[in-house]
Amino acid sequence: MPTIKALLLCLGLLLATSLGCTTTGGVSLRPDGTPGPQECPEEAKRVMEALKLHVGDAAWVELDANQISSKRITLYDGPIESILNGDLGTLEETTRLYGQVWTTGPQVVIRYYEAHPADSGKLPICAVARLSYDQMRKLPESKPGMAILDGSTAAAYIVDAFR
């Protein structure tokens, strides 16, 4: 059975020969300001397959690396750095997830485009932050361009497309 280091070495070779690029640009917005559908790049799908990440796999994350374990956090539109609180497939706890936050709609939307394990470079992925029971809903005191949430954690779910 291959070790994580062997998998990461293979992924490095795959990425070195790939011409694709993972970006967050070009996302169409719905009338309420939330992001519309977006395909997961083929490169990210290949990397997730090599990492044994399957649609629906999930792990807890600290939503903002700068607000760990806070009772309330403030998120702003734009880039975000989250931290895995447990293993996600072959991605180990403390792996950083990088993505984009949208706060315009009634709930915060977070899409992750990259994972950065402690012992390798950044890898393209497709994942979303989710919580049930409207827990990603902005609190009423949130202002335009930002969202205040109760709690600092959510689950990051692997997806094959953003919907």
C-alpha cells in the first residue's frame, strides 16, 4: 500500500506535467450575490482521485486560521485560509485549505480550491464549507461585505462541482 509521501511525490509529478490552472476568477453570481454553478477543474479531480478523496468525504475545519475557537467570527468577502481539525482522506489534520468567501446572500458561501499539507506544496481540490440547521446564516448585525457567524467551525465536504 503506498505511503502518503509516495502519493504526494506522484501528485507532484502530475502537477509538474499539467498545464491546467485552478482559479477562483470568472465565477458568475446569482441575483442575490451568491456564486453560481462552477465546474471542478479536471486537474483537481485527478489530484483528489490520487489523494483518495471522494465526493461526500468530510472533515471539520476551523473556518478562519486567525479566529480559531472563537465563539463568534467575522468573515469578509474574498480569500480565506481554513485549517483541518481532522484527517480528510489522506490529507492530515492541520492541512490548510484555501478558498473564497461570499457574504452577499443570507448565508455565507465558502468554496475551497487548494489544500496545503504540511509536508508538500499546494494541491488543487474542490470542497465547500457546510453546516446544517442554518448555522452558516449571517447574524443580523452583519454589514455589507462581511458576515458574523456564531462559532468558528464547519465541515469541509469534497465535491465534484460547485452548485
